Amino acid sequence: MSDAVYECHLVGMELREFESKSGISINHIVFVDGKEQWSVRKSDLRRFIDLLNQGLIDYLIIGREVEEEWEIVLDNLLSSSSVRQ
């Protein structure tokens, strides 16, 4: 899991750098599952939340939130962007 946190951090930094140079906005969405492992991996979960608070992740969807939140997030993103059809 620590590798996943590191990759999300690295990708988030690269995306923000690209955005600042190009003027294009990109949403960095992270899905995390495996509720059972969080009882022993709390530090990694805290690091994901820290990345969210730093703005390196735009949306952090954890576990069953995917059933409740993902459709809402996706609908909002699609309605607020100019999607070509």
C-alpha cells in the first residue's frame, strides 16, 4: 500500500505541474478498497487523506463510497466539462 501512496503522490505532483504549464485542468481520482487492511494500515490511509488535503488528489473514494459517491462525482464532472460527443 505504501507504493500506491507514493505513486499517487508522484502522479499528483506531475499532474499539477502539467496543469500549471498547459492551463488544462485534470481530475486526479483515487479509489481505495480493502477495508480489512485499514485496521493495520492507518498510516497509509492518513497519507492518502493528506494528499487529498494538499490538493494532489481531487477525489478520494474509499470502500463502499464507490457505490454512493462515484456516480455523483462522475455526473458532476461530466456536466461541468465540455465533453465531446
